[in-house]
Amino acid sequence: MNTSFKQRRTRIGALTLALAALFGLAVIRLVVLVAIYGPRLNSLARHEHTGETELAAVRGPIVDRNGEPLALSAETRSVYARPRRVLESSTRAERLKLAAVLMMLPISLESKLNKDAPFVWLERRISPDRAQAAEALGIDGIGTISEYKRFYPESNLAASVVGLAGMDGQGLSGLELQYDKLARGEAVELSFYRDALGHPIFDSPLALKAPEPGAQLELTIDSSIQSLAEAELAAEVVQSGAKRGSAIVLDPFTGEVIAMANVSAGGAGVHDRLHNPAVEDAFEPGSTMKGVLGSIALADHAITLDRQFYCEDGHFTIGRRTIHDHSRHGWLNLGGIIEVSSNIGAAKIALTLGSDRYYEGLRAFGIGSRTGIDLPGEASGLLSKPAGWKEIDLANHGFGQGVAVTPIQLAVAYAAIANGGNIIRPYVVRAAYDAQGRAILTHTPQVLHRAIAPDIAHQMNLLLRNVVMSDGGTAAKARVDGFIVAGKTGTAQMVNPENGAYYQNRHVSSFVGFLPADDPRLLILVALYDVGHEHFGGLIAAPVFSEIAQGAVRDLNITAPSQPYDTAGMIPMPDFGKDSAGRNSDPKTAAAAAAEVDDYLPVLTGSKLTRATPNFAGLSLRRAMELARISRVNVDVHGGGYVVAQEPGAGAPLNHSTVKLTLAPIVADSEAGAAMATQSGVVPASYFSAAGGLAGRK
């Protein structure tokens, strides 16, 4: 009895211990599940009943300065498949019908469906009709989703500027890449419940707001002038046998790029949207560098306008190297050297100037530095340190060999000559607007620094006119009826990248100029790459300049000054009330304009006659530079927009060398602000709406 009781007690004790151990294990397992695996299991449970998908935003349009669309987005449908479900629920005959609807090869469809993947795209961004037809087949595992396809309504117009957006809506090049964050908008995560079969319920309360559309980019480009530049450039590429060409139309005072054309001999293609030679490629400028050289030498007082240089009758030897001129010349001053484009004369000016001073002058003009244009992939060109220059290198740099520039870099350098000496930042996007039409980005003219004084710029302006307007100049084909044109031709040998030597029969021919020379409104650069011997810039690039200029002045309603060429050396009085299109821009009355003229007339201080500091208040950069040129005052410009401060003030005795001008854009957010701005003469009242703020944007 005792033995039986003891056995039962032992069994009960063992069972109790076993149950306690199992309970302990259950508790430990529960703790592990809750504390360690709990978040993951909770997520899996939610995933069974809810789902998420990303809805891409519609990419914002890109329009030119007049509102003409250059890039748009259209809604399309994309067809996807769940391969395993499709194979299990369909017959081969049904899949053949699906391939026919999607215009796919049956073997291609089967290949995609046999992939070891839970999800595959069958066709993306197709017409809604084809997508609906695919869904109508009723094959389980086939679905569609809305996506947006980028298209370019003007085909390849300004292709290298606008760039390319990829299949998934991301910017790949050009402005599509540069402003990708603004243009692509804000995608949203759409959350939804699933029903018992796992199908999404899109009207569930978890659904979020619709995607925020991308911003509209408003460019400085004028489609009409862009089209003209591309057409004229393409015709000359064919005519001259060039491999490619670039052309830039720029406002030399504001930096607005009105046109930027790139043409290849092989015809248009997707490569035109992926690469922009006008910004990304550098070339040796040749004789166009002589205008920059002359400006630097005059500003440095290394030479005078009257100094003569002997041009060696066309052959000048330095060491074992000989520099040649196209024609034989004797004694020439700076004007003659530029007019006939003497390499020997330019080399001697460079040697007179010296390596260090020439290098610093080139850097001041922006050579060897990026311009800061709002386009991706900008190159900085090539300008080596002067410590490594030999005498022959310095001489060659004088006529643009051994130094490389991008087209936009050279255009900005000549814009400084046109605008009175300022290096401006070029830009392509004028503004960006959100879906409600509010400006979220604006660009205004920006002066980076001063390269040369206004009087030096004006002297070079006069000399460059002879290149085009005189009978002995190299660019007679750049003339534009009714206008005085200033500019410079260039023809440079191309470098063989294999051995560093120059090709004898492969050249870059170019012309850069501006008009009207008395009041520059347009700066145009034309470069043709890889042309044969005797294809000089004055023969093939200058005519393209002329054709583009004639169309541009017509489209922009730019009128020629009334004064004839023989009085072009006189500095014109500014027209304070007109812009480049002849419209009222600065709200000066005739009396106010006359008062401004009085501001820089001589005044009597004590017993001494001196000049008064001009009144620059409220003037745009263009008008301020005109007034500085008229009154022969050096100005130091900071900022962009309109003059909001000057030092010394208007009317102070002009016994100082420089007037500091501070410019800023004008923003008025109320009627009072608009009134204040217009009363100060900064902007006309018509620019403001009745509710306040800028009006008149298209």
C-alpha cells in the first residue's frame, strides 16, 4: 500500500513538474513572441489586411518665355502581371490573345511570365485603349496602373537645353535633370484595405491625398528665335561640311539665354537631349580671343590705342616656332590688329602684357571658370597656370591657341565688353510656378564681378565695330541691315588628342558679336566645329550670325538707332523710357529723365568747378550702365534687378573713382508696396495687379 502510494505520488510529482515546465516554456515563448517578434508579426498581420502603393506625380511642364510648351506630360496606362497567377489561371490561347493586344511577340510574353519574380511589367506607358483591352481578357494576375509619359511637342527644339526625362519620371539631362526636384512633383504613398480575397479597396479611409504636380518651368528661351538659330546653323553645317555647330543668343545685360542651339551633321537623335556642347564642350577660340586680349592690355595700361606693332610681313619667329598671318602686314595699332585679325600683332601684345598680367586678365573675364549657368555638366574650359608658360605659349595664347573655352564662357566674356565691363551670370530658367500659379523660384540678373572699366569696354566696342562695318574687316558677312554690329571672327586649328599636335586641315570657325553696338540688346555666338582649310569664321560663321540677328531683332521688335555709322564713336544719350521691345520699362517722365541728365552735369563747389555724382536710383542694370558710360563714371555693381542704393549719393561732388551700386529685385505684396515702388520710379504701376503683387504673368 505504501509502495503503491509512493509510486502514485512520484508520478503526480513528475506530471506536475512536466506541466510546470511546459507552462514555463509557453510563458517564455509568449515573452519571446511579444517582446522580440511582436513588431514583425504585427506588421505581417497588418500587411494581410492593408497595402501601400506609390502614386507618381505628374511632371510639370516646361514652357518658353512666351508660354509655348517645350515639354509636357500625358497620362498613360502600364500593364503588369503576377506571373504565377497568370500561368495558373490562363491557357496558352488566352496568352496569345494578350500578346496580340499588347503588340508583343508571344515568346517575349512567355519569357517575362516565366521569370521567378512576384511582379513584372509587361508594357509601360501605352494608350488607355490597349490597357483596357488587356484587362478585358479577364486573366487573373493581369492589372494596369496610371503613369505619366513625358513628350516634347516641338520635337527636338532646344533638345539639349530641355533635356530628357526617363521612363520612371526622373530627369536624366538638361533642365529635366537640373530642376528635377521641382519638376517631378511630390509622389504620395496610397494606403488601402484588402478584402478577404486580397483585392485592394481604394475608397478606404486610409487613402491619402493626390500627388502634388510638379512645378512649371518658364524659360528665357524664345521658341521662334531658337527655331531660327537651329535652322540656320543646320544649313551651314551641311554647306560647310562641319561635323557640328553651336549658337547662343544672349541678352548681354541680364544674362538671359534667348536661344541655345546645337546641331550635329548626323541628324537629330536622342543624343541631342543627353549632351549640350554649348555648355559641356571646350574649344580653342582662336582670334575671338583678340577682343579679350585688347581689353586686358588697355585696362592694364600695357598699351595705348595709338601704339604701333610691327607685324613682320606675315612671319614672326619665336625660338624654333613661326607664327603666321593670313596676309602680310607692317605696322598696326590695336584697332588695325583686331580689324585684320593679325596673329603676330596679338602675339606681340601678349608678350608686352606678360604672362601673369594676361593670366589674371583672362581669369577676370571668366576664362577657365564655370559661368554658373543653370544647366548640368558645365565645363570650366582650360587655362593653365602662367608659371608653366613658355614665351611661345604666351604668344599663342594671345590669338587664342593653347587655351580652351566653352561657347557660353566666350559669350559671357564678350557680354562684358557689350554691357560696360560686367561679368554676368547666364541663366535659362526665368521662374518656376507651383500648381496654384505661385512663384516658387525666380531668377533676376546677377552681376558676378567687374572685368574692365566702362570706358575700356566702350573703346573695345568701337574697335570691334570696324571688324564688321569697315571695308577691311574680316566679318563683312556679319552685317545686319540698318544696324551697327560689333564683333570678332575666329579660326583655330583643332588638336589631335593622340599626340597633342595641331591638325593642319581641321578647324573651329566662329564669330561672336553684338548689336545694336550703340545700345547692345543681343549678343550672338556661332561656332562650327571640324571644318576644312579656308573655312574662316568670317566666311561661314558670320553669315549665320547675320541671319539669326535679322530674325531676332524682328521678333523682339528691336529698332536700329537713327545715328549713322560715321558718328558711332559718340556715346548716345539713354532712352530711359523704353526697353528692348520699345515698350515703357523705366517709368521716367521726360522731366524726370531731363533731371537725371542734369545730375551728372558740372556743378560749382566753392570756387572750383567739378562734376556731380549721377542719380542711379531705380534704374535697371542696363540703364545704370548707360548712365555710367555717358557720365564717364566707373561703377561697382552688386546684386541684380534695380538700383536700390548708391554710394556716394546722387549730387555729391564726383571726386572719387568709383560709384558703388546695390541692385535688388523689386517685390511688392500690397497696394502700398506697389505704390511705393512706382513712386520711386523703380517699376511701372502697370506691373502690379489691383490686389497687390506682380501681375501680367502668362
